[in-house]
Amino acid sequence: MKKQITQLVDDLDGTVLEHGGTTIRFSLEGRSYEIDLSSDNADKFRRAMAPFIAAGRATAGRTTSGVRRPSRNASGELAAIRSWAQSHGFTVGDRGRISAEVRDAYERAH
């Protein structure tokens, strides 16, 4: 009998992810990346990126074929984030940018 075992490994520190972990996809200067991280390292990544994301502008994604994909927020996700944030004690305006801190909290809750 032959048994094949596949392990997910944290790409940053090499630890075996026994209880899941997460794959984070991101883009920088026109190149797309994905990285498998433990929950702790994923949190570190999100905290490190938060000030840059907060200062940046969201853009609609594109595939390599150039066909435009709908943005994540096109489906009313912004309204859902605002509603959730306001009901959970975050200060969020009815319009404008939503901070990375609020977005991260929303993502963790869902």
C-alpha cells in the first residue's frame, strides 16, 4: 500500500500548518503573488500592509486576458462592512474610505 501525505507549510517560517492557516493573494507593481501563512504570520502581514492599503485606492481587478472582473466592493460589500462596523462599535462614515483596521476586523469576523 502506498500513502501520500500533503502538508501545508508556512512560506515565511517553514512551520507545518497543522490547523489550517491561510493563503493570502496580493499584487505589487503588476505582479500577483500568493503566500501560505499561519494565522499569526497572516495577522503580521495584514498589520504591515494596513497603512499602505488605507492610503491607497482600490481598483477593479483584471485578469491576464485583460477582461475586467467586478471589484470586491461592487456587490454591496462596502454597505455590509459599514453596517457591521457601526453595529460593533467602530466609527465609520456613511461614505468614503473604510480603514484597513475595520476591513480586517470584518474579515476576521466572517
